[in-house]
Amino acid sequence: MTQKRNLTAEERRELTVDTVIDLSAQDDPANITTGSIAKHMRVTQGALFRHFPSKDAIWEAVISRVGERVMQRLDAAAAKADGPLAGLEAMFHAHIAFIVEHPGVPRLMIGQLQHARPTPARRMVRSLLFLYRERIERLLIEAQEAGVLRRELNVEAAATQFIGTIQGLVMQSLMIGNMNHVAQQAQGAFDLYCHGIHAEREVRP
């Protein structure tokens, strides 16, 4: 990554965030140091710390921006959908597309959740998952009230399964080393998910 000149402080912080995301796609985030970030940006560590007081502050900024970008993408997709079930599908595919475009993001999120100590970034990931889950549950409830989903459906379990379906696809892709695998399997996985929550249709003679 070439160093850009005459950037504002906010632009340099944004560039740092993008650098961490890029590096996470190439290596385990646990191996990323402030030195490797500075080297990739072609700046000194001193220049890096003029914008962030600590390494934890860098990770906090990264998770914050990733969360904003993901939720904006998902909310925009759901807003264009025709109905709550279509909104769920739109959010599912929007999330998959984001992962394919930014393959370092899943590594970042998983890495933060694995931290033994309660870092600010780890707390932010947990908060992001909570907000994400709330949106899924809201759409599930709307679809259930519209009669599209089974009346006895456990909405909390269905939301967990929605998130788990994406996480499962991500883990498979990480294991085979090809994040495009997520997109290739997405529709089939979502169809199976819908089969489990959809209201049974009456069979007419």
C-alpha cells in the first residue's frame, strides 16, 4: 500500500482500518503488530501512534468501522426487500457479499472473540452480534405474524440458526482456503434454513 500525502487525521485513521482488514485477509490477526501495520502503510510506528494511543485503540477503531459498514449494508438490503422473509434473504446475501469482498473481516471477528481478556474490541464485537441478532429476530417476528413462518417457531433459536448458517459457511471457506466458497454455497444454505422455519402449506385434494 503506498503512503498517501496530505491526508486528514480522519483519513489516516480510515486508512489504518483498511490496512488492518487487508492484513487480516493475508494472515492470522493475532500476528498483526503495529510494526507490520506501519510497514504496510509505509509510515513509522510513531506516525501511527499520533492517531491511536495504543494497539487496543487501533483494534477498537477497526471493529467499530467494520460494524458500521456491515450494518449499513444489511439495513440497506432489508429496506429494499418486499416483505420480512425477503428482507431476511436480502440480509443473508448482503452479509455473504460483504464477507467475500472483505475476507479479513471474519478472521478479525473470530480473533477478537477468542481473546481471554475483555478488550474494548471484544466487547464491541459482542455488541455488534447483539444488534445483528435483534434485527434478525425483528424480521422473523414480522414474518411469523404475517403467517409466513410456523406459529410455534422459536424465534430466538431461528435467529441463532441464521447467524450459525453464515458462520458455518465461513468456517468451511477458511478451512479450504477459498472465501468464494461462501458465495457458491449461500443460496443452498439459505434455502435449507427457510425449509426449517417456513409455515407448512396446506395440501389441497
